[in-house]
Amino acid sequence: MLNTLHKKQYIQLLLGFFLGIGFGFLLQKGGVTYYDVIIGQLLLTDFTVVKIMLTAMITGMVGVHLLVTFNLAQLHPKPGALGSTIPGALIFGVGFGILGYCPGTAMGAVGHGALDALLGGVPGMLLGAAAFAALYPRLTPLLKRGDFGDVTIPRLVGLNPWFIVVPVVVAVLALLYVLEAAGL
């Protein structure tokens, strides 16, 4: 089934479109498409964003590794480099701090009618993507500096991935419990 999906680009695009709508719907239902919630997270007064992200992280981690374990998918991590990670994180952080949205929450906010996300977020993302595309050939040497390849933590330490996944899931669940118990 997955091989058929890989060969049909229009199905991938339709699937991506509808999954994106679903993702935005879930972000909105979780409350993280509201400016006040995101600013509350940045001010460390509302941990809704962290709780949703951590829940998504452990769901994705377990789901991906189950698919890999049962040979329903293959893991192909993208190679990374400090030259791309550090500037990307800084640009993302500045945009997030100024606008109060990340790309996903901005699009979710547009979906429920937030004009600040529509007039600030969407043009900012489009201009940023266009600038990056235009400058990419000249940026390539910088982006590849500090290349650390496609390493994963399990490969780095030479362990079965489940020896990393299970303790991380337990730790994140404990953190989520603490956050809920503290009323954050």
C-alpha cells in the first residue's frame, strides 16, 4: 500500500491537504491557535502548547517505531548540520516571538479567522520561503557546516530504538503528570 502511495503524487498531495486540515482542526480544538495561549507559553504562564507538543511527540515516536518494528515503514532520517539548525532555530524563534505563532498554529489561526495570523503570518512565511529559495544556492556551503549526518540517538549509542523510546515516553508522561498536577 505504501509503495503505491509513493508512486502517485496526486494521492500524496490530497492526503497531505486533508491531513493538514485535520492537523489545523486539532490544533484549534487544543486551543493552541490562539495568540493569548501562545504568549502565555512564552511567558511560562500557560503550558497548553508544551502539553500538546509533548503528547504529539510521544504519540509520533511510538507510532513511527511500531511501524518500523512491524516492517510497515522504513526510517530515513534527514542529515543535519549545525549550519542549518542554528540559523533556522534563530529565525523560527524570532518569528515566533514577534508574531506569536509558529507556522502550524498560524495556519490554524487563519482557519478560525485570526487577522493577525492572516496578515502577518502568511505573508511572512511566503516571503521567508521565497527569500530562502532565492538565496539557497549561495547559502548551501554555510548550511552544510558542522554536518552530523543522519545519526539517530539509538544508532549513536548502539541500542535498539525501544531502549530509548520507552524511557523517553515514561519521562515525558511523568512531566505531563507534574504539569497537570501543578495546574500549569
